[in-house]
Amino acid sequence: MSAVVSLRQGRRKQPVPARLALLGTGTVGSAFVARYARLAAQGVALPEVAWLCNSRTQVSGGDDLHAALAQARGAARRLGGFPPWAEGESPRPGDIIVDATASETVADWHPEWLARGVHVVTANKLGTGGDLGRALAIGDARATGGRYGDSATVGAGLPLLRSLRALIDGGDRIHAIEGVLSGSLAWLFGRHDGSVPFSALVRQARAAGFTEPDPRVDLSGEDVRRKLLILARASGIAVPAHEVEVESLVPEALARTDDAAVDAALESLDADLEARRAHAAAQGLRLCFVGRFDVHGARVGLRALPADHPLCAGSGTDNRVAIHSDRYSDQPLVIQGPGAGADVTAAALLDDVLGIASAQVD
């Protein structure tokens, strides 16, 4: 009898399979569903998508995710009340929330979910790239609660944050990080050679899906500021958001323009940016939109760099990041690769999901 009791006591309780909830059904959320379906068709073991949510509704995932996505995208707008994902069934410990939004409200929930043992995988930069208090709360919660997959927030899945954390865990000290952190701005300034107006390039980039529908979001430098904050805070430097100096490329008149009239007002960019390009070219320099932090502070803006500078390499929408540290003091560690587009962002999200799911199985 004692042997039977011993065997029963030694039997492990099987873990409850993780469920996945996708928040956000826009461009990135749709790309996530498409990639999830492709991987599932290839036989990749993935957590079940239990819910798809947006600001209007929450629907069950089911076997046909494309139909669920269409249902969520076609839902009527809501007026007031709690977000749909806050009114439905609560995620349980071990579940995975995928935040494919750019919502401040959703980002506010990241520390709460983590503290409950719910994992968060995010492309939303506001979690650790916005309010410093929220970023610190996320750091505290991930230390004792759920895992936080944030590789899609900077570099669209490049091994950037992972490499940075590995250096720090190995005892390295980060002195400065500088980078071309916007794929859309990398594309624009890589093609800005004076042959066509900058405004025409902006329209091309928007048509290709490299910029936000309102390109002022990219040109303002706000996206780069958030990414720089994520990198600084991952390096152990608690930089408040307001301490980052940001040079916006958007003239005041364009900033005040109604949304419907933005396209016609883009020409207001041309004269100043062409003058700056020509001045840099006369000195053998190239314009790059760069974010940098070091002991002197943090800044985002346009810089004229020599052609052999590490940040001038690459092409297209490549992100390029140079890490200066004790280990890399004479020559920085440079990480480079595609940094724009819904597909690469969705791939980064799913990589983090698979990493968390496999760790749970192990």
C-alpha cells in the first residue's frame, strides 16, 4: 500500500495547455494571423488562438482564424465602456497575450498580466518605450511573473535586445548605443539623392506600406524616440521619456494640417530637406535619421555622417544599430537587418510565442 501511495504522490500534474489571445487586428495583427496559419499548415506546434480582440469586439479563434479575423475587423464601433478584452474571460497563468496594438490602454495592462503569470508578447512600444513608471513596473513583474517577449518592439525581430541583454548578463557595460531605428526613414534617406523631391519619396514609401497611413507619425521622430528608450532601459539606464531630445522633420504648418489635407501639404518638407542634403553632400556626408544615447544624454534627429560610418551601411528598410561598450570599445558591435514591414514584425511576434511555448513544455 505504501508503494502505491508513493507512486501517486510522485505523479506530476500535467500543465494546462497555453492559450493565445491576439489583441489588435490591424496590419500587424492580420500579418500575425496569416503567418500563424502558414506555420500551422506546416505542422508547427502552436498554442491555440482562443480569442481575437480589437477595440470593437472579441471573437473566438476557432479553426478558421481568417474568418474570425474578418468578423473582428467588420464589427461595429463601440461607444464607451470597458475594452472588449477586459470584459471577457480572463487569461489564466501560462496563457500568452499577443499585443499587436499601439494602444496606451493595452500597454498599461502589461505589468498586471505579467504579475498574474500571464506571458506577454508585444510589438507595442509603449510598454517599455513610454512612461518610465510603467517600464519599471514591467521589469519588476517579469522578474517574478510571466515572460515578456519584446523582440518585435525594436528592429522587428533582429537579435538586438537579446544580444544587448546577453552582454549585460555577461558583465559588459554599455557606454552608448546609436542607430538607424526607423525602417521607413532609412528607406527615405537612402533614396534622397536630389533627383526627386522628398515629398515624392514619402508618397512612394506610404504606398509600399513602409510608413504609417499618416506619414507624419514616422517623420515626427516619436517612433524612434520610443525605440531608443527601449534600448536605453534594456541597458539598465532609466531614461525618462521627456529627457530625450527629439528633432521632428515635420514643419509646423504640416503638423497643423487636417488629416485629409496631409498629402497635398507634403511639399512643405522639400526645400529644407533638399538644402540639408545638398550641404551634407558637398562635404562628402550622408543624411541619416539617428537615435543615440550616451553619458551626455539622449537625442533623436537628422545627422550628416561620413560614408564609412557604421550607420551608413545597408540598404532599403534596414535597421542598423551600433553598441559601444567595455567589450566593444575600439569598434562597436553592429547589428543590421530588415526593420520595417508587418511581415517581419509578425514573424518576430511568433518567434517569441514559440520561445515561450517551448520553455513551458520543457
